[in-house]
Amino acid sequence: MKDRQFVSTYTLHFHDLSSENKMAAYIAIILLVAFAFINSAEAGGKTLVLLDSMAIRESHSIFFRSLQDRGFDLSFKTADDSNLKLKSYGEYLYEHLVLFCPSVEEFGGDLETEVLTDFIDGGGNVLIAGSSSIGEPLREVASECGIEYDEESTAVIDHLNYDIKDEGYHTLIVADQENLISSDVMVGKKGDAPILFKGVGMTADPDNPLVLNVLHATSTAYSYNPTQDVTDYPLAVGKNTLLVAALQARNNARVVFSGSLDLFSDSFFQSAVQKAAPGSKKFDKSGNQELALALSRWVFKEEGVLRVTRVSHHKAGETTPPRAYTIEDDVVYNIWLDILVKGEWQPFASKDVQMEFVRIDPFVRTTLIGNGGKFSAKFKLPDVYGVYQFKVDYRRIGYVHLYSTTQVSVRPFEHTEFERFIPTAFPYYASAFSMMFGLFIFSLVFLHHRDDPKDKKE
């Protein structure tokens, strides 16, 4: 608001400026508008929320209010709205998508599975919540991302780890914090309060390395229809039963899949938790709210976002990079990394950032030393010339994939740069000089030695 007031005041006095100052005024106004736009962009983004019914907006008000408080512009619509569209004139209208519509049988408007997968391929972030009444559209989207939801009317059942408020089917699951993924970036710091879950189970494609197991069930859980006898082998059994899963695509787009829409509800946020087993500890409040908010921060890229701000390299003792390095040069490599914290870029701190000096295969691999966001390494170039790359390929759970390459040339020694005498060649030098000396002595003896002439009479 202060930026807008400044711009309007500046505009009122614009006509009083001299002609030579008008260009500076234009630049100042453009910079202020750009600054305000960047701030609004970092403060959240336009988010489309698709619901089964508008009643979910009220039953999940705490979660939605937290998003709005963090600067997200939420647009609520029903999933079967005939006017739904994600793209207009080749540009996406939203940065994020929330699908709290597990029972939808067909999306309205232009939405379909292919459109949603294209949205993810375009860098969009999606939060999906299912339930035991899950329909085919969400199952198809999940399948495209390497996640398989169980069929409609099924639920996760655990006869040993269910809440005391369960209605008899043992589907109100109590998941301990130890079942969460070990990543504070994704799920926040683990507390003591367990997590309430009631919904459908999931499994992950074991051949998809991009899928993350965020929250899994215990070894006594399985996914099946709670009103039927178990006659077939369940889709998910034991710890392979996923309650919450995540995907970070190769373009760093993020998708979170939850088998429970109730996990994000106000009632589960504020509910007390106690396992039905005798002697179980009672918790006044579940850990759902902390987990749900942490997941929303991660999936909408408020956490775990890194960027490269600058890269430099040069010979040791110099400050500028040469046109080409020479084999066996001592080289200094620097890279500056930032992390997004509460909407502001701050220097990144880590002890596991590595750099590789690559020509097809790495010739050098070293750990960079960090200091205030600057990561440095000093090393000697290999004695093989060619075209190389300084490569930083940083992959850590919860963080975006950071990839930076800088190409350089490494040439061999010029003829004037070789050592005059090589110590390891001293035996060859000695043999050469000894041969020359022997030849000199032989020539001297041969040329200057004269035999005494013999008498003719003899």
C-alpha cells in the first residue's frame, strides 16, 4: 500500500519536472511497480481450489485461512463447474491447484487428466486429497504420477492402531510421528502428537524414483472394503500402505497426494487422539494441523527452494577466468546459493554440496566449503586436456533439484611451458652424455694414434 501511495504522489508531481528528469521519473516508477509485483509473486500466488461442494470450504476453514494469511489468492469452485479452465491464450491462469474433490466423476469445463498432467509439466503445483469415495478422475491423475489409489469404497484398516472414537470398522487410524519421512523441510519438526487418518490407501510405483513416501501405515494395516470379508489379497498391506505421498517432478513441480480429505479438516485439527489399546496415552490435540500446514508450505514452494545467484572460477592467485586453462593448473571455483525463507532469499548453509569437474566422466569430485552462502573449492586440474564442465548437481529430499554447469577448455602445455630438465629422465640424460663422451674419446684416440712404421727389410 505504501508503494502505491508513493507512486500516485510521484505521478501528481510528474508534470512539474523538467524534461531532463522525466526519464529518471519513468525509471523510478517502473522499478517501484516491478518491486511490488515481485513481492506479490513471492507472497503466494493465484490458487484454484476445486471442491466436491462448498460445504468443504467451511469444514476446512482453518487450512484455507492459513493459505490466505500467507498471501495466497484462493479461487473456490466446484469440480463440476462448466466454466473451469486452467489456461487462457497459452498462459496458465493459476500457479497452484488444490483438488479437494475426491468423489468427482467428471471434471467440468476444459479440465481432464491430460490438462492436469500438462499443468504439472508446465511447473504447476498440485495438492490432491482423496477419500473412500474416490472417483476415477483423481485415480487417473495419480496413476500418471506413479501413485495408485485403491478402489472406491475401500479404506485403510488397522485393528491395532485405531482411535478410541472409531465407529467399529477400525478405519480411524492413528499414525505415529515415526512413520513420517525424515525431512523437516517437508513435514516440519516432528512432535509427539500422532496423526489422525481416515481414508483410502495408496501404493507407489517402485520404479519411479521421484515419488516420496511421506507418511505410511504400520505393519498391521491394510487397505480393503471394511464392510466385506477379505477374500482377495489387498492392494496395499503393511508399511507399503501409503497415507500421504509426494512427487517432485524433474522440472521441480510438486504434487502431494493424501488418501484422506479429513486429514485437512477442522475437526481432525482440533480432535483429541488416543489409541483404543489399554494404557494408551491421550493427546489433547492431533498433529494434523502441523503436518497439513507443513505439507502446504512445501508443495506450494514456500520451503525447500534453492537458487544459484552467481558462479565464478579462476586460477589460484588471480581474479578473472582465463580464455582456457592449462593442464595441472591450480583452480578456484565459487558458487553462491540462496534459499527461500518466509518469502525472502537468504544465504544457504550446508556441508554436503559437491562439485564435479567432468569430461564425459568426473575427473575431480570435491565437497565445497560453505561460508555465508558462498561455496568454494580449490583443486588441481587433471593432466588430460579437453572440454570440461564445472558441475553442481544437488539433489536432497525436500529441496528443489539444483543443477549448474559451466563449460571451460583445458589445453596441453605449449612447447615453451615444459620443464627444461625432467628429473625422472636423468638416467637417459646420463646415458646420452656418456655415449657422447665415449664417442669423443674414441675419436680422439682413433684420429691421433699413429702406429710406428715398419722397416722394409723386416
